[in-house]
Amino acid sequence: METKQHPLLIQILSRGFDPGNEFEDFLSFWKPAEFKKGEHLLRQGEVARFTVFVLSGCLRQYSVNENGQEQIIYFAEENWFAGDLQSMRSRVASNLNLQALENCSVLTINKTNAELVLERFPWWAQLQLAGHQRWMAKLQQQVGQSMIDSAETKYLRLLKDRPKLLQRVPQYQIASFLGISPEALSRIRKKLYTF
Amino acid sequence: METKQHPLLIQILSRGFDPGNEFEDFLSFWKPAEFKKGEHLLRQGEVARFTVFVLSGCLRQYSVNENGQEQIIYFAEENWFAGDLQSMRSRVASNLNLQALENCSVLTINKTNAELVLERFPWWAQLQLAGHQRWMAKLQQQVGQSMIDSAETKYLRLLKDRPKLLQRVPQYQIASFLGISPEALSRIRKKLYTF
DNA sequence: CCGGTTTCTTGATCCAGATCAACGAACAGC
DNA sequence: GCTGTTCGTTGATCTGGATCAAGAAACCGG
């Protein structure tokens, strides 16, 4: 892959940070990996051994509560990061599952290298910090919205925010992500598309 | 206040980081401030000018959606940090409100100083990073639980996690935090305490 | 191209919790 | 200590969405 247009570099630049000529060096800390549809990158109870940057494919992150109900927390598509940083960093058991929904090609980075790049590349530490802040803000918003908004509102918001996601992920998984039943989602769509 | 037992120092140590003899220097970047019950530290639409560490009192962070409904997102009691880092850092309008629920005594830090201490005190940068990771994990869990769990389950969890909070905050605010109506909360408590 | 599995739709029923309304209880300010 | 206001309880009613059940469609692998 031509370094100049590597997806990870594009992502870094688009967030307003510039690795200058260090990108190739930086990239050497990441290891490519492939996962087949259905494979797990991480299971609840394990310690996360790496986090990933998605080159192609789609992952779902979900957890299973005491009653055995699955709850999808988010979908990572191309150019998203995914994993359990907390678990990887502190070597504690994760309570997340990370599964490939399609055949996936990713870059992985382990604990050692993650710590090295943080020290070695200040622009990366900055990007990480900014990314966390953005993500925390988004999560907080989501907490509020998930409690207040109706199922329909949540669906419409998702449709607006991530229209492509709805094309590639089965409907019952979208329902789980929205925190509603598949039947409810089916009815919402029927209602929306018949008027 | 005797530096050795400053609440902020205690908090830092309890998270496994050691400022050594730098704490006094570090502390000089924070400015004490007082807020009266009901006062706002930050309003939706403003750019956050500082973030805070709570010495005494209790704050609520909430947002108001398009329909004018208030949603409490969290309560910051003693030894909690609060504020909108994203807004402060990027100088963008916040969509959070931060209000004193009691007379509060806090330490504030502004953008400039926040950036300085990050550069100057590596242990602080580490603590910040770890804190963010922990907080993101907690928020993700909360997103999942808020969608799946019944009102009663959520109340019991809060009762277990933050028993003292329920003593000091009016019930209708707890209800808002849990995403249920005050009436519903009243009924849940009645049911729990009559059996 | 066929039989099996997985996903989506539709209908019927049920219930947690919202909403509306009205009344006690606690509390703050004078 | 009285009085207005904010807060909590209780009752009655309504509804969004869950759950259960059973077809219909789509999507395989051989």
C-alpha cells in the first residue's frame, strides 16, 4: 500500500494532526490481521491483548448481561478504532465482546507497542486525547438520548448519522443496537415507508 | 490546608499515581472557586472556560433536548472531576449544563493551565489517560444498561453504587438521572420498602 | 434448483411506566 | 409561627413497545 494514502494516515490527517515523515515508523508498530465473519477478536472475561484499526469489514462490540441478553454497544466500520483499552492497559478481564460481522482486515496494536507509540509520537498522544474527549462527549449524549427518545426517534437519528450501516448490518442487530425488539423496528420501518 | 492531605492529592494517590514532591507546584495551576446553590458553572451554548475538581458540595450535569426536556447525565460529588473537556479544548459550544445543587467549593483549571500541566507532569497525563479509559468503559456500560434494565433494577443499582447520593439529592432529580418519571420512582420505593 | 436455515413481517395480547390530576408533607423566608 | 412554594405520594387512565406465535422472504450450501 502506498504510504501516502494509507487509510490510517488519512484518518490521522483528517483529525487535524500531522505525523510529518514519521508515519512509516509509526505504522511499523501496528500488525495487520484478518478475521473471518463470525470470529471473535475479544471475548467477555478475557484480557484484551490488542486494539484495532479497521481497514475493511465491520465489527460489532457487545456485552451479555446476567440474564443472558445480548446488547450491541457499537459497530466499528472502516477507519474506526475498536477494542477495550481499559482491559488491555490494566490487564483486567474485559466485559466486552468484539466480533467480526464480515470478513475483516484490521491493524492491531498490543499493549507494549501502544505504550511505546504514545511516548514516541507526541502527535499521537494528542490525537488519542482529543479522540477520547470526543468519544466521551458522544457517549454521554447517547446515555441521555437512549433514555429520553422514542424508538422511532432513535431509528431516524441512526438513519441520518450512519445510513450506510443500515445497508450492511442485519436488521435485528440494528434493533439490538437501538435497544428495541426486532419486531418493533420492523413496524417502525413499515410505518415510515408506507407514508 | 495541609498539602500532605489535600483531597486532590489523596485522589491522585488513590488512583495509583505519585506526584512525589511536585504536588504543590501542580496545585498552583488550579484556582479555588465557590458557587452558590443553584448557580451555573457552565451553560449549554457557551464555551467551557474551565473544568473543576469538587472539594465540597454536589453538582449536576444535564442537558436540555429539542423538546425542552431536561436530562441529568451525572452528579459530581466530593472528589469528582466535572466539566466539558471537549468544549474547553476545542473552544466549541458545549451542550451541557453544569449547576451547583448545594453551595460548592471547587478547584478550577482553565484551558491554558490544563495544557501546561499535561506537558509538565507526565504522571498527570498518565492519570488523565487512565481516567478517560475508565470513564469511557463506564459510560459504555451505562448505555447498555439504560436500554435493557427495568426502572427498578436501575434504582437498585444506584442504591448500591452511590447510597449517599440518594440522601442528598431530591428524588425527582434522581428520577431524571435514571430516566424515569418522579411518580414511577415514588412507586418503586414504596414497593421496595413495604415488603 | 432444492431443502434448510436465517431473517423479516404481521397479528394478538400484555404490561411497565408515562401522563394527568389532586392532595399531603416538608421546608424557606419573612 | 404562619404562608407560600417546592417536593413527594397516590389514584386513574393510557400507550409504546415487549412478548409470543406463526407465516413469508431471503439466503444459503451442496
